[in-house]
Amino acid sequence: MPTTVLHQDLRQGVRQLCERYPVSYWRELDEREAYPEAFVQAMTKAGHLGALIPEEYGGGGLGVTEASIILEEVNRSGGNAGACHAQMYIMGTILRHGSAAQKLQYLPKIASGELRLQSFGVTEPDAGSDTLSISTMAIRKGDEYVVNGQKIWNSRTHYSDLMLLLVRTTPLSEVKRRTEGLSVLLVDLREAVGHGLTIQPIKTMMNHFTNHLFFDDMEVPAENLIGEEGKGFRYILDGMNAERILIAAESIGDGDWFVEKATNYAKERVVFGRPIGQNQGVQFPIARAHVNLRAADLMRYRAAELFDSGQPCGAEANMAKLLGSEASWEAANACVQTFGGFGFAREFDVERKFRETRLYQVAPISTNLILAFVGQNVLGMPRSY
């Protein structure tokens, strides 16, 4: 895997920042189901959340490789980058497909932290992972779009100023191809909440600030359309690949945290007069998890390399996400088993991280859908859906 002075400096800088927010900080937030406001502000001030924004707009001008290193280190420290990772990649749709005026209006403020863009509205209750079947409609009326419909599993909406929203501007029944008729709107949440947008929180097994959104004649200025009307599905695809690479990196960070935690405990915990790590039944699952994490790490870097060089990377991004999420879950199970009963005690943080890392085999795309993608698009087998 590539190692440069920049990468070493990035890792060191993020580690030093995370030392100010130890596991006790995250544990207390988890118990209160609270948002890590102080941590997000610190990450923004340090420039980490603006890493992918070009320097001309006040960002770091870095690639997905570097962004993945930042998020990996957050999770490896015992924290949870899911609280703010979307700030990195959602803006890519504006950067790649927005107008010059939109870029100047929003990107510098997102880079500085004056504006937060951490919410992405795609999934709907009836469509699920079938994005092309979404039914939330935006009808153009003069200088505005009027939006009606629902979105679900929207994270961080309460803590964002802006939301990127995928809608239908042409009904599915009226398009020649299912990928047509979808558009992307940039919604100012400060104006929308209470004026056509209702947010209903969803309680989940981890502290992830998830919501169900309801749109009832919500008005969005037509100038907030990103790119061309009806071309929105193509606009969000690159962002999805970036997201999967970053999630892979977070999973690898989680996995390394579990392996280190389990390894140290296995060395120190003495039962029947010997360290439990001396037993192969304890030692081998931890070692195997480490091996699989290193393999996932290589795929993460390969996917990021392709993304940053502008080459197709859909297969590699999906495979990196699958391998990373499965390796971290394997490490999580090995860690809990090593700790035994103490693995379920909150004071050790294993159970919190266990819950957090389980998410990534389901979101932002499930393992089965990745396998279907590989089977159909890489191996050329018949479509299963």
C-alpha cells in the first residue's frame, strides 16, 4: 500500500486531534444519543472535513486516498467518523456538476464550516435500495420546485444546513429508461424545516442521528437544481463510489481497533495460570481477522487510486466496501469472544464499537447487492433483479 510523507503527517495529525476526544467522550455521547458537536468543529477547523474540496475554494485539495486515511484514523482511535463523513463526499456532486455560481456560493462555506452539508436524501420507504424506483416528485412551478414525498434513513439532518436531495422530475412511467427523469436539488434545511419538511427521528441500535423525512409541498428555488433536470442519477454515482471507499476505510479502522484491543487483552488476561492469548482457540481468530483486514486494506487503496486518477472504479469500490465491512465484523466478533463477559460491559467500549461496525454490512449498500453487482457487471452473469 502507498505510504508517503503526506499520509504519515495526516495520520499523525488526526491521531493527535483524536487524543482530545478519547473513548470516554464517545461512550458518554452514545449513552445520551448526542451529536459530537465539539469533535465535528475540531475536525472542520483542522481542515479534515474539507479535504476533498479544491484549494481554490478553501479546501485541502486532497484525494479520496487521503480522505480515507483521515476517516480510518478516527475509527481506529475508538471514535465514529460516521457522525461527519458525509461532509467530505456529498459536496462532490456540486463540485463536479454544479454551476460556477453554485460552487462559489457553497464550497468555500462548506470548507470553512460556515455551512454544513452532511445530509443526503436518496432512499425511500417503498423503494429501498432500488433507487430508480423512488417516487418523491419535484414539480417545476415558475421559479420554484414543489416537492412531495418521503425519504428514510437520512442521517444528520438535524445537524446540517443543507441537504442534497434526489427526486423525480419526470414520473417513472413517462421515461424511456429508468435512469432518466431523476434530478438533484440542494435544499436549504434552515428554510425548509417547518415549511414543507417534517423530520421524524428513528431510534436505532447505534448513535447515528437517523431520520424519516416528509415533504409536503416543500418549495425549493429552481436555481438550486444541480446540473440538468433529469440527469441526476448519473450525477450521484461518483459520490456513491467515494462513499463506499470511505466506508471501507472506516471499517478497516474499526477492525484494527478491535484487533489491537483483543490482542492486548489476550496478553494480559490470565486464566488457569496462563495468558488466554497463549491458547490457539483465542489467538487464531484474532490473527485471521488481522489477515483479512490487511487484504481489505489493499483493495481500499486500489479503489481509491482508481478514483483519484479518474478511472472507472465501481467494482473496486464495491469490493473494498464488502471486504472492509466483513473484516471489521470478523474482528468485532473475535474481540467480544476474547473479552468474554467484559465484552458486553460499556466501560470497555467493545459493545459500542460492535454495534457501530455492524451497520456497514447493510449501509450504504448491503453485502448481497454488492455480490449481485459483481456477478452481473464484473462476471457477466444474468441479472438477478
